[in-house]
Amino acid sequence: MPSDSLRIAVEGCGHGTLNAIYSSINKSCQLNGWDGVDLLIIGGDFQAVRNSFDLNCMSVPVKFCEIGDFHEYYSGTRKAPYLTIFVGGNHEASNYLFELYYGGWVAPNIYYLGAANVVRFGPLRIASLSGIWKGYNYNKPHFERLPYGQDDIKSIYHVREYDVRKLLQLRTQVDIGISHDWPRGVEWMGDWKALFLKKDLFEADARAGTLGSLAAKYVMDRLRPPHWFSAHLHCKFPAIVDYTPSTQTNPIHPHHTPINPNQSSGINHNTDEINIELEEAEKPIQQPGPSIMLRNEDEIDIDMEDDTPAQEPRKNPSNSKNQANIVPAAEAEIPTVVSEELRALLPPTFARPAPPIPPATLPHPESISNKTTRFLALDKCLPNRKFLQILEINPISSPAEPQPQPQLQRPYILSYDKEWLAITRVFAPDLTVGSRSAAVPPDKGHAYYRPFVETEERWVKDHVVARGNMRIPENFEVTAPVYDAEVGIDGRAQPREYTNSQTARFCEMLGIGNPFDVSEEERDRRIQNGPPRGDSSRMDGGRGGFRGRGGGRGRGRGRGDRGRGRGRGRDPR
């Protein structure tokens, strides 16, 4: 193995099966003569369920609710044999991941990447985006907060433009991109015929241009990493996305060019890569036929999703060109109701509203120079499924700052990314949590944000880098009670909200506010008010309601005094 390459294991959807995933990695390494991997990437639906009450915050039909085996790693009964990172999907203990919005350890050696993130693992630079695409929630704030209504349990994992906007400010190369949902249009970059034969419900959405995530597409098009990994659709699918200029355009996304498999991609393939099955993407690609406007419910096996039709969000300025307004002839002939002469005589309140100021854009960054992205989606961990891939990756990104030698030698460690920390500081004042009436400030464009990011990079250099704080601290702490099999599962109550010390310390390090930390009195008030009006969900006030204000250290049958908790958990110590 080349000295600068890293051995990576990639898993599709986790679905609470860590024991089986780690066992499968061990077997794959034995078959390939490896002594292990440097890193495991899980593409979502991780299901970090600490106890039975977390199950009540996860969007899964009751008949499929299972506690899984994550709680064994959370309690310390087991420890992950490989450093594991993951993005959030649409089947998660969303209340736990909410605690770690900026990213953090859900258990020793297992790191959640947050809603959106860029981290470094040794010489690798990794960008990530959690959640799935639902256009009608894209421009909304993160309004969900415990206690959740049934709609909140679904909407909390919908990607938000605020998080995507932050990723689109990056101006330097990354090595790996991760999203739960597929980037929209990527299905046409591989063997789509074989895909549609295997997953026949995908074809209608693909031809209508609605399969996959626009948000993930925006980010992939901007960052253009050599590798992009996804899950969600429960099948293995490799593809190659070519960003070199071409006259052949994709019918769904005219800014993309499907790679011609009979021509060289212009990059050297990694000959040491194991079982990547790129031969699946090497069949001639034909143009898809006419659009068939049918609707796929995005229901993948147990993926019970929203029934409300998704509305398309506003166009992202960094990925779409100006389009002329097309007015139907019938409308064009309708005269203006109020003439301009008459309007001029009216008070100023009747004046036409000023047109919105378009975001100030910049050319695509020259430092993002990679031209080909190798996409790979994988299945969920089940027998006879293609859910795991092990491969070697050679980084092409450059560290923003000189890295201490131990960070560039095995065993590699996770560290923060200077540019991302700066972007986080720029956008932190715009983050609102738990408010349905809040409005996300409009996108002002790369040119507007760039000077602020540069200023904050200098702040990060002086206050984080210079102080030796770029290494992500291994500061996991138990926050909620651990699952107690003797007590079993309560299918009604939701947990109490906890303040995670990792998020608090991260915000303190960056000098930003922490909207995820509220007083116990505020939490009591929210519990008293219950879920949003009109929702049938409730915060069960009976046994197991986690009314106690502590970390749930007791056996779970007390009266909820401070520091003891009232949930059905046991002391992990």
C-alpha cells in the first residue's frame, strides 16, 4: 500500500447493526490480506438509540422499531474497533443527533458529523451533509425541538438551505463527500438501465428529474471531490461524474455532462482499489427518453416518508443560470389593473416592492481543481446485500495549515478544518433553533460572504490553531440513561432534552452562541406546553417520562429529583 493512501471501509445504511458491520469488515480485511482499516464511513440511518425513549423520536413504523446494538457502545459495554464517522439519515434518534448539531462523539470512537461539516482525518479532508431532500422544508429554519409532534419527527431530518449555504462557501479541495441521499441526477452517470431493472420505481422519478437530493447535487457540484459516498436507496450503484467541459449535456441537469465511457476520464484510476466495481458504470450511456410524470413516495422498504408533495425551492444561485421570465400569451394580453400613471398618484405604500437583490456570485474556485467524482452508493447491512466496500484512497487536498507530524502518521486522528470553522463563525448568528416563526436570512452570495470568511480564518488561526486546539477532543460523555433490557420498551414517552457538553465546548472554543442549551425552566415549560398544536403526539407525564432534570443516572424508577432522572435507564457506570 502506498505510504500516503488510507484504507477506508464504506457502509451504506447502518440501521442499528454495528456488530454485524464490524464483523463484516473483519472478514473483508481477512479476505484481502489487510490487518484492518483506518476509517469506517457509514452513510446514514445509523440509529444511535441510547434507550427505548429515543425510539419514540425516530421515524420508523412501530412494527419495525428495534433497540439495535448501538446502546452497547454508548454504555461502554463494547468499543468500536475502528474509528467510525457517519452522517444522519431519515431513520435516526433525531433527539440525540440534535444535541450534536455541529458534530460530536455519540460513543467512544464513533463520531457523528453533524448537520453539515468538514473535518480532517490525517491527510484526508472530508465534507458531509446529513438528511434527505424535501423541498417544502428546504428554506425553513431548524424549528423542531422536543417535545416533537409526529410531523416534527419527519421534518427534523430534512436538509436545510442554511446548512447547504455554509458548504457552498468552501473554496478549497476536499477528498471525500458524504451524503445520505443521492445527489440528484447521479443515476444518469452510471448504468441506469441496470439500476431501473433492479429498482423499477426509480425510473419515473429519475425521468421527471426528482430522484435524489438537489442539496447534495449543489454541494457535490461545488466541491467536486474525487469520491462521493451515499446510501438511502438500498442498493449498490457506482457512477462517474465528469466535470470537464463538453457539448453533451445531461437532459435532467444541463450543467452536468455524463462521462463517455469510451473515452479517458483524464485521471489515473487507483489500481489498488478493491472491488469498487466500476465496470458497472462502463456501459454506453444512452439519453433517457421523454419524461413520465409519475410520483414515487420515496418509500424505501421501511422508509415511511411524508405524504405532502414536495415543492421545489428557489434556485440556488451558485448552480443555476439566470432564466428569462416566460409569460403565457393569454396572460400577456391581460392589461395592467393599475396603470403606472395612476400608481404614481397613490401613497408610497402602494408602490411596487423593490425587486430582490440577486446574490453576488464568484467564479468557481481555481483551487477546487478535481474534474472527476467517483460516486458510490451502498445497500443496508443484510445477508446477500452489497452494503460494504473497502478501498484505498489517496488524498489530493492540501492541509490549510502545517500539520503536526503525529496527525499525518497512523493511527490518524480527527481534526477540525480551519476554513470550515471560519465559515461556522460567519453563519452562527443566523442559526435559530426551535422557532417556527423565525426566518432564515436570504443568501447574499459568495462575493458577499467571502471577506467575512477570510476575516474569520484569521481569527481561527490566532485563537484555535495557534493554541493547538485543532484536534477534535475525545470528550464523549453519557447524557441520557442507558437502555435497560429488564425494563423493556415504552412506546409512548419522549425523552427530556439534554445539553451536550461537546456542543457547549465547541461553541465556547469558537466564541459563538449555543442555542441548543436552554434553562431547565424553559425545558419544563416546553414539556408542559406539549407538542405543536394540532398534533396528536404527547409528552407522556406518567412512568418513564424523563421529567427529572438530571442525566438519568438512577435506575429509572425514582421521582425525578435533580441528577437522578426518571427515565427507564440504568447507571452506565
